[in-house]
Amino acid sequence: MDEFELVRRFFRRDGAVPGVELGIGDDAALLNPSPDCQLVMTMDTLVQGRHFPEDLPPEDIGWRSLAVNLSDLAAMGAEPRWCLLSLSLPVADEAWLAAFASGFFQLAEEAGIALVGGDTVRGSLAVTVQATGEVPRGGALRRAGAGVGERICIGGAPGEAAAGLQAWQSGARGGALVRHFARPGPQLSLGLELRGVATACIDVSDGLLADLGHILEASGGWGAELRDADVPVSADLAGWGTEESRQAARYGGGDDYLLLFTLPAGAPLPAGCSEIGTVVAEPGIRVLDATGKALSVVGWGWKHFP
Ligand code: ADP
Ligand code: MG
């Protein structure tokens, strides 16, 4: 099976797609952006053994490689439109490719994004996805924009993916926590809902504290006070690990791909979201217990080049 055959069999989809004048098959894709929109572009590479475990099923690798990109679009308040896929494969294994494509297109169809091209090379297993979305001109959410006194909110209960990865590493191959890691759900509709409402937004890929730090830094060097009792603990996470490991997962665990955002006074909290703290002038992030005392929290997120 050569590259053309591989692409035709596993990645080319027939049928007209909005905005796609030419998709897979020519030298490059030819796209028609919507009028009065800005393009929002992102790219992420997943390397086997580094960004996902060696034995993660190919369906999950396919889903996840797109999910992490869609989450970036969600964090910008963008609507997904088109994506490119670069695959580096040690061998062209048909069963592997079919499973990978199945996970990838499951999410692509759900999210309404079209695969319009890519590249296929031989090498150690790595997957790069480039995704493009659209926002009405001037309407994108950004990391900068949080103001002192504003409410810090999160789109769900953090820490499940980190717990799921640890469960995987200790041998679990199923269950809700593992699924949170293997199949993160990008919060695309929440991103759209936050447009024109949230003053700053990011997706939590490195950990709650680390990603909140990015918002605060981009917004002018503010600090934050988080109320530990208000940072949700999901039912799945509640039954896992020790108090300390749950805390590390909630505050330091990456891979959840929840949206973290700030709301000005009066803005309604979207369904499923929690208000977890406040932006303050004094730099640094403090996590407070129910009595207002600062907790020393473990885990400051993942850095590739610490
Ligand atoms: P070129 O040699 O001009 O780079 P390729 O032979 O790499 O072109 O690709 C031929 C067509 O197949 C192009 O439209 C390209 O975007 C598409 N393509 C290649 N690999 C992939 C892939 N993994 N997924 C989707 N489309 C792909
Ligand atoms: Mg090529």
C-alpha cells in the first residue's frame, strides 16, 4: 500500500463539504472562509510514549489527536472548520489505520470539522493535527482580558484525565477515569457560549494552576484566590487515590481540556460550570480552605522543557 492508496482508503471522504472547494487529492486544499470571519489556527503533535502511552488503542489516538486541537479552538471561541493530518508511521498496518481513522472521524463528524489534507511519512509513531476554525471578526476569546475582582470559572471537574492516566499506568484498561484521559471531550459549545461574555479563556491542558497562571500573566500580572471547596471533585475522582493525589490531580493534572475562564460581575454562569475563585491584584495563586487559610497545594502542571 503506497501513500496515495493509504490516504484514499482511510482518510479521503466523498461528498461536498461547506467551504471546501478542493480537499484531499490535489497539491493543497482550496478553502472558502466565511465572510466577516477571522481564521483561528492551531496545531499539536502527539508523540507515542510521550503524549500517549505506547499501548493506547489506535481509536483513542485518532480521537485524542483531533480533540486536543479542537480544545484550542474551543478556548478561542471558534467554530471548527478544516483540519490537516500529518502521520508518521513505522509501518502501514491496515487494522491500525482503520481503527485510528475510526476514532478520528468519530470526533471530526461530531465537531463538524473536515479533513482537507495532510502528509504521510515513515518514522516513529507521531501524529500532528492542524485545525482551523472561524470566529466573527473581533469575537475571539483570548487569554488576556481578566480583570481584578472578576470570577474565575471552570467548565467541569478537573483532575479526571490525570487520574485516568495514572490508572492506565497501574494497569487499568477501562473505566470512567481512563476514558477521560483517552477520549477528552473538547468544550466547543461552551466556547461559543462564552463569546462576548468571558473576559479571558484558556483550555486546561497543563493543569489548573499552570493554565490559570497563563491567563493571569497575559492579563497583566494579576493573582488569584481559589476556594478549594468550590473546585469540583467528580464522583469518579472522589473514589480514586488519596486526598493528596486527588488534590495533585485537580490542581496540577493536565489533559482534562476543560475551559477555564473569567466572568465579569453579573454575567451568568453557563450550565455545568463552577465558579472557583476570584482575580486579585496581588500576584501569585493562593488556594484557600473553607476558613480562608491558604493550603499548600501539590502539583504545578506539566512542562516539556522544565
Ligand atoms: P505532495 O507530494 O504534494 O506533498 P502528498 O503525496 O503528500 O502530496 O499528498 C497527496 C494528497 O494527499 C494531498 O492532498 C495531501 O494533502 C493528502 N494527504 C497526504 N497524507 C494525508 C493524510 N495522512 N491525511 C489526509 N490527507 C493526506
Ligand atoms: Mg507529502
